[in-house]
Amino acid sequence: MRNRGRTAFIISYLAPAVILYGVFVILPVLQAVGFSLFKWSGLSSKKTYVGFDNFKQLFHDNVFWEALLHNAWIFVFGGTAILVIAIAVAHGMQGESKLTKTLRGVYLFPNIMSLVVVAILWEFVYDPHIGLVTSLVKLFGGSAKPNPLAPIQDTSILGNPTKALPAVIITFVWFAVGFYIMLFSAGIRQIPQEVAEASKLDGAEGIFRFRKITLPLLWSVGRISVIYIVINTLNVFALVYLMTQGGPDRKTEVMLTYLYEQAFVNSDYGAATALAIANFVIVMAVSGIVMGLTRKDPSGAHH
């Protein structure tokens, strides 16, 4: 009887959360799977069943693969930059100097800004006439004066096919890195003081101490951070859309900007939901791979 009462008590507390999760997460996913099997404009009540044709078409769609590649570049280069900067800044902010206290007050500033504001701000930074990049080029003796006869992609960083994606990645890193600095700062503060003192007594200082002691003890934080980065980079949309709309010539197209185009420009909700499901599967698969590869904790903290 006692076990039954305990089970009923647990179910009564879990049931509301499970119901909400089912209604607002599981049900929409199942609806999306259903929509992906139809040719549908999203506005008309007429739906044409096409089975898995939307997925077959997506598999042979060069734009989708190009968009996926751009998401991968953002993950690899942007994610790597975020991790390196976040760990370095978090490690350097453990003191109590005035600079450290100032940094603690400003590193989260980009995260509290609206993405619309971030996009507009960095469009000004990349402006070929008055932007910060142009001013820096001039400061160091370069020529940043645009050619009035040249096409726009030659005078604007965000309009240049070879520069637009790196520019978006830099903006993404600037916007996102503060959150990861906070994560690693919290992780470093959780390292027992006895470990730090023992490492000093053993003569472990500088890079050696960081590589052999601090970094392994941050393994669980790093694992969580990488999974967050996977989710954020493979689901990036607003920043790219606001800055470039996927251009020029689709050189910054990502999966979700292409999904938006399919749904709201081409009025092809079947293809759009097929793309959404593909994106969901890719995110889950990459997250699972990361979790599998990072399962072993080199610090042995799980024992």
C-alpha cells in the first residue's frame, strides 16, 4: 500500500508536466510529420497526399545541402571560437581586480539585447562607408573607399559572397559568447579550493595547471556547452535573416531561412515541414553523437 501511495503521489506531480509536454511538444511534432506528407499551400483547405515525395525532393535539393553546410561552418568555426574565448575569459576573470569586476558586468550585455538590435548594430559595423571595419582598414593604411561603379557585393561585406558568412559568424560569436563565459565561470568556481592549493604545492602553474587540472574538471560544463552550441548553430535563424536574408546568392543560407522561404515565400508548407523534420532529426543526431563522444569524463568526477 505504501508503494502504491508513493507511486500515485509521483504520478500526480508528473502528470501536469507530461500533459503540457505532450500537448505543446509531442503533438506539434506529430502534426508536422503529417503535414510533410502533403502538397499544401498553407492557406487552402485543399491538400494533396504525396507520401515521402517532399523528403525525396529535399534530398535532391542542392539549396538544402548548401544551407546545411553553412550551418556546419557556423557550428565548427563559431562554436570553436565561442569555446576558446569563453574558457579563456572565464579563467582570466577569477581574480578581484577592477578589470575583472568590470568584465563581469559587461560580458552578458550582448545577450540581453534584442536580436533585431544586434543585427542592425552589426550592419552599421560592416557598413562600407561609415562602418567600424572600414575605419580600421583606413587606420592601418588600407583602402576602404568603395568603387561607385562596382556591384554592391564588391563594396559591402554583407553583400560579398566570400565575406558574408564569416561576418555573420563573427556577429553570432559576439552575441552568444557571454552565456558560455557565465557557464564556464560557474564551473571554475565549483572546483574545490583544496584542488587548487594542492596543485600549487605540486608546482603546477600556468598552462600546465590549466591543461592538466582545470580543463578536465570543466569537462561536464564543456559537454553541456557543446550541446547548447549544436542546438543554437543548427537552429540559427533570426540573426541570419535580419542581416542577409540568406544572401548574397544564398551564400549565408541556413536551414531555417530556407524553411522560411519555402513556407512564406513559396507557399509550400509540405516542403517546409519536411525541412523542419530533417532539421529536427539532424539536431538530435548531432547532439546524440556529441553526448556519446563526450561520455567519458577524463577527470573521473563521476566515480
